[in-house]
Amino acid sequence: MVYVDGKPVPFQTAFTAQRVKEMRRYPNLDGPIVAFRNLQNLKFAEQTEVWGVNEPAVRQGAALVDLDNDGDLDLVVNVLNGPAEVWENLGANARVAVELQGLSPNTAGIGAQITLRGGAVLSQTHEVVCGGQYLSGSQTRVVFAAGAAKTGMALDVKWRSGKRSHVSSVGANRLFGSMNMGRNRS
């Protein structure tokens, strides 16, 4: 027997009562995915309700991946005690996507720095990473905003080996691949 408030009660009842009492101390962790739109000039506007991601849940882990192969990154989110959520990016803005093919064993080009020049801003740089998100990992495809530019952009790749690749006459809404053809000799 276990005693609660000086009265004998069965162990399971006491255990359950104690757990309920403890659970009241902790806040509810359900919340929306908070989303923002870049308005340029270092300003952002909250779009949580407009984009429909305001349903409360406990989420952990998110990955960006181009699931429908349309050139933009879609969002996959893990939900605690629920099915995964998949959010399709329906944006129609121009973009440039890049997939690297490196040498073995780094066939995805992890650590390479890719720079797009002449897109939405003068220069955009992204390093290819594996993982790096909380409890998840996104695909290694890198996507840049092209802005109003439709042609005349350029891509530069600085590989981890030090070798560099360059692609000129880059057009918007295209997927570019770049292959590291050899190592630098020292």
C-alpha cells in the first residue's frame, strides 16, 4: 500500500495521481510552424496563417527536398505521435538549382561552396551540407533565387580539394550539375 494525503491507496492509483499532478507543471508544447516571407531590405512578414502552417502540433525535425522535381524545395516535418507532414512549395518565382557530383568517397560534393552571380542579388553563396538540420537531413541539391534575371547568370563551384568549376550563361528555372573531374596536384 501507498499512502496519499495520509490515506492508504493502491499503488497504481497513487502512481497515476502523482503523474497527473506532475504533468500539470509542464506547459503544452503544441505550436504552429512559424513562417516568414522575405520582403527584401532586411524585412520579413509573418505568413503562418496565409500559408496554412498554423495547425498546432509537437514537431521535431524538418527536411527540405524537391519532392516533385519542380525546382523549389518542399518541406517534410516529423510530428510527435502523428503522421509526417508534407508541405508542397507552390511558389512560382524563378530559381536556379545545382546538384554536384564529386569524387569518391564524397560523391555529393559535401563541403563545396557554390556561388550564383547575377541572380536575385549580386552574389549568393551556399555550402553543400549533409544533415545540419535539427533531427533531420535535407537533400544536397542547392537552390538559389533567380529574381527577375532569366539569363546571364554564372555559377562558380569551389570544391573541397581547392579545384574550381565555372558555368556561364546560366538560365533561370534550370537544374545544373557540376562534376569534380580531378584533384588538384600539390
